[in-house]
Amino acid sequence: MQVKNRATGTRVQRGAIREARMSDLVTPLLDRRKLVTGAVGLAAASALPRPALAQGAPLKVGFMLPYSGTYAKLGQFIDAGFRLYVDQKGGKLGGRAVTYVQLDDESKPENGTDNMNRLVSRDKVDVVVGTVHSGVAMAMVKVARDTNSLLIIPNAGANDATGPLCAPNIFRTSFSNWQPNFPMGKVMYDAGHRNVATITRRYAAGAEQMGGFKEGFTKAGGKVVEELTLPFPEVEFQALITRIATLKPDAVHCFFAGGGAVKFVKDYAAAGLAKSIPLYGSGFLTDGTLEAQGAAAEGIKTTLHYADDLDNPANKAFLAAFKAKVGQEGDIYAVQGFDSAALLDVGLTAAGGDVAARPKLISAMEGAKLDSPRGPLSFNRAHNPIQNVYLREVKNGRNAYVAVAQANVDDPARGCKLSA
């Protein structure tokens, strides 16, 4: 059976192996359960045996990301950012040509173990890059630990991945769920808010993001008067918005991303609460969603490890290159994909392109200091990023930089047993 690719107008056999085009990165994949492979460099090289480094075998990168559903754009931009870095390096990482295997994880934790095993055992990728949903990521982490597979997490912030389940072969280029939210506690307290409500979906990422905020806010002296939740991926917010109106807190702090963030911001504004109860959030509330949120997002303040208008040469160059390549404005998801490739490049370069030279590769990645579009980026003992967290405000459809909410934020890595 054939399906039509909406990006190209061509028809593709379901499950067929084909070269991945850049246009595939900015539209949902039509065949959500099948693998799609793409090549960078000489396509003929993909036929070479995986272990044959001496023969010039390409590096095989497995993308396990959401290419459909509420987080589709996030996954597509991570993919696009990674490929942009590789393209800028002449299609190579550590001197090796790169091929890709794409797998749509559909943000379904129940399929995470099987999908990860599929990439590692059947497709025999050299490294897995994924994912967005924390529940899926935890399944990936467990397989990576069991198989000693190299895993780079380009978004999911599950605290345990660089906490109790930390491992030498697992790195994160994004954030822990604690990290962007803890600084917001002091920001809101300093703004005069003493009693606030929180709202998020009822799943691991939501609980951890709000936990980080609550820790920071109560440490500053504030009080969380109510913690509102709804099931993932529910988008019927009206009952909880009504509850907020009844509570009349000084402000609301929230965590939503993707399609859920669009719906919540619009519903909150439509209820008329934005004028009397200021809305704050983890930066994912307004990253990659501003165009769809429109005027409803104006004035919302968020904290994140990136701002659209960060005034540094790396960010300016990245945004220009991403726009030229993809035709859309880059965001934090694209940056995290870009930095994932940059980190892997550091390790592979030190290892002479040999993934099997694990001690050299890991040591180089642990000591990496990246000149990222987000600012200085290094890694702690648990392989979580050490990075600035910025206060941003939505102005004229952009997440405009306001200030550094906290510099060099280092996740406490609670429970990690790796050597300091």
C-alpha cells in the first residue's frame, strides 16, 4: 500500500526504506509505526557492515522521537537541528559519514521498551537520540543501561535519567525537569507573589517540573495554595480554570508543551484571567507554540535555558542557518538537537570516529564545553547540562530576553552514583 507524503506530493511505499528529506522534518510522518531511513553523504556507504570502521562504514544514528501527535513539531525540530549541525560539518561527525534511522515513538510510554530494543538490537544503531516525552525516555534509559547503548536525550527532562538511573553511556543535552523551574520560584517571589497555584498534566514530567518550582518558591518564602492537574494528554481545561478563578491566587505557574500549551494559553486568556491573575510557566509553554497562541500569549513570563533573541554570535548564526535550511524560525528544541550532534562530535573526534573506543568517547563528552546558541554549556558528573536559565517575556510574538534568572544552574543529580 502506498501513502502520499504531504510535504513532497510523492507517494511512498509503507515501510519502505528511503532517503529522508529535510521536508520530512517539518511535517508529521504519515506512517507513524514504520521506520524511515535517510542517508547523509554517499548513499552507497550505507550498505557497508556496521563494525567495519576501517572500511569507512557510516555512523548510524537512531532518532526515536515523536513525529506525530501533540509533540510532533518538537520531535521534528530536534531532528532538524541535529541534521543542521551534521550538514555544517560536511555530513560527518568525528570524521565519519552519518546515516539515520527514524522511529516515531508517538509519545507512548507503553511502546518505549520495544521501540528502543528495535533500534538497538535489530537496526544496530551506534547511538540513539531521543526523546521528548519523559515516560518514553525512562523506558529508553532502562534499555540503554541494560545494553550499554549510547543514548543522548535531546529533550525529556525526567529527573531520574541523570539521577538514580544515571549511567556512563547516557547524556542529556536539554535539562532536568527541576532545572528551568527552580529559578522561577525566586523570580515570582521577587515579583511580589506570595500565594500561587500550579497547573500541569498528571504525568512524570508535570510532577517534576512543578516540584522544581515549588522547591524554589517555598525556599524563597512563598506558598503553593493548590496543585491542579489533569490526565495526559487531556486538553479540557475549563473546570480547572474555573477553580483558579475561585481560588484567586496571586499568580499561576504552569507546565504544558506542544498542542496542550496552545489550548491552555488560549483558554486562560479567553476566561479573562490573564489581566487579574498573571500566568507564568516553564519556558516550554511558549516555545514552538507562539504562532498558534497569537495575542493570547502576550506578556506571559517564562524561565528556560534559551531565549529567541539571545545576543551571542552562536545564536545569531544558528538562527540564520536554521531558517535557511528548514524555512522556519529555530527554537529551543532545534537548539537541543543541534547541541546533541555537537556533543557527539566532540566524543567521536576524541575517539577517532570509533564508537567502540568508549572510554575516550565518554571522557571527551564529559569534559565538553560547548559554545551553544543558548550560551555556555558544560556537563555535571551525572551528564546533565550546566547552563544559564533565562527569564523571558512574550513580546510581539517572541520569547524576548529579560534577564538571567540564575546563572550556571546545576541540577543536584539526587541519587546518582557516578563518581564525582
